[in-house]
Amino acid sequence: MEILTLLRAQWDRALAIAFTLVGVVVLVVGWIGVSGSEAVVKQLPYITSAGVSGIVLVALGSVLWVSADLRDQWRELRLVRVTLQDLAGSARLLPELPAIPVPPTDLLTTTGPGAHRGA
């Protein structure tokens, strides 16, 4: 049961590891296919299918891992902000801190100063 809880909490890291491992397997299969044939014409399908697919999968895994790290940093910054606001409210030592905007949870949603606004 602990593994399922861990996977639910760290789904982005689990997907990052899965995509990276699948990408490495695809690259190894492509390399085996390329090394088994002497003619360049027979090597091109392996390079285009396995090589490009493997690189894309590894890159996608890397992006998911960085996204998970950024989400953790936002969570820590939010905790620091709330703690400082609690300290300021109870001791009146600090002025009221401005609210920090929360990043969108959907990676495809873009809002803010640099967002593209359609006509």
C-alpha cells in the first residue's frame, strides 16, 4: 500500500523515471538494429524511429523531473511565506507581506504578463 501512496504523491517523478527508462531501452534497441546491418540504407529506419523516439522520451522524462522539482520549491516558498505571515500577525514585528501568485497547476495553461492573448 505504501508504494501506491508514494506513486500518488510523486506521480510526476514516477512518470519521469518511466519515460527515461523506456527512452533508454528504445535507444539501445535502435543501436542494436543499427549495429546489425552494414548498409546505411538499412540503418536509417532505426536511426529515425528508435533514435528520435528515444531522445524525445528521455527529454520528456527530464522535463517532468524538473517540473516536479519546481513544484517542490513553490511548495516550500509558500510554507515560508505562511510562516512569516503568522509570525508577523502574532508578534507584529513585520509588516503584512504581499501575496505570492501561485503557479498554474495545469502545465498547458498560461496566464500572466507573458501570456499570449488571442483576438
